[in-house]
Amino acid sequence: MQPPRVLIDATRIQQRVDELAAEITSASRGLDELTLLVVLKGGFMFAADLARRIDIPSRIEFITLASYGDVTKRGDIRLVANIGTSLEGRHVLIVDDIVDTGYTLAYLNRTVAAHSPAGVWRCVLLNKASRREADLTVEYIGFEIDDVWVAGYGMDHAGLWRSLPYIGTVDDC
Ligand code: IMP
Ligand code: MG
């Protein structure tokens, strides 16, 4: 199986993560703490890099989602593991790998809102704006990409390639 072809190399990713973390840090000035809600599995690598660069005391929480159906067709969202604590009164930054149709992020917005947080912001590494179906605000976006299937840096193609340090395109999609 051919590894994904480089779309965004590791150096560019790290530069952009630095910039995002600096923006988030300065926007969070005045807050005592932040809670990063990391969406697994795809958000794990981005969130690990981002969290280490955000210069404000942070809690890290996780939610694991999966979609029904195959790798390219987005079906209904399946909650695999829920948030393990209450987010009431917290300043929550949702951290995910990619926003595509937006249904996942819309689901997360509803889920987090049910906790009565003090505030909610969203940060995704990649945006496929041309595919958007749900009406969403995303405050922090790493890169805009075309409608191509990508893998690496946390993201998978049929379960593979999450461990790559770069983001690449997958041929047979
Ligand atoms: P949405 O609900 O359509 O916005 O899909 C978002 C989720 O689908 C992301 O959090 C990813 O987990 C997954 N996804 C969408 N596009 C890709 C891709 O190109 N590669 C890997 N995962 C993707
Ligand atoms: Mg995801």
C-alpha cells in the first residue's frame, strides 16, 4: 500500500500550530483556565502539539466519535466514548482534525452546550469549506483544503496512516 502523497509537510504544520496556539493564547488572556475538548481519534496529534504551545493553564478532556458507513461517506455520528466530566462553567475549546460537512462539529456544539459551559470555541486543523452542509462558526482554522481525502497527522484512511507527521492525499479516494 502506497503511503499518502505529501500535501502539507510536517514543518508547515508545526509553523501553523505555533500560530494557532499564539492566537488562542492571546484570545484567552484574562481567563483563569481553558478546557480543551479533543475529538478522538483524528484530533489526537494536532491536540497534543497545540496543547503544548497554548500558554494558559489547561484541562484536557476527550470525546470519541465515529461515523457509520465507509471511509469517505459520512453517515450518522456514533458516540463511542463520552466526555468523562462536566463542562459546566468551563471555557471550552473543541479541537478536531477536520471540518467537512460540519455535522460532527454541529453534534459537538449541541453536546457541549448541554453542559452549560461558560463559553465555547472551535479549532480545527483543516477546513473543506466546499463540502459544508451544516451552518457553523469555526474560530480557528489551520489550513483550507480542497475536496480530497487526506490522511496522516492523526487522520486515517481505512484506519491507517494516523501516525504520519505530515498530511497527505490518498490515491484511491
Ligand atoms: P464532518 O462531520 O463531515 O464535518 O466530518 C468530520 C469528520 O470526518 C472529521 O472529524 C474526520 O474525522 C472525518 N474526515 C472528514 N474528511 C476526512 C479526510 O479527508 N480524512 C480523514 N478524515 C476525514
Ligand atoms: Mg474527526
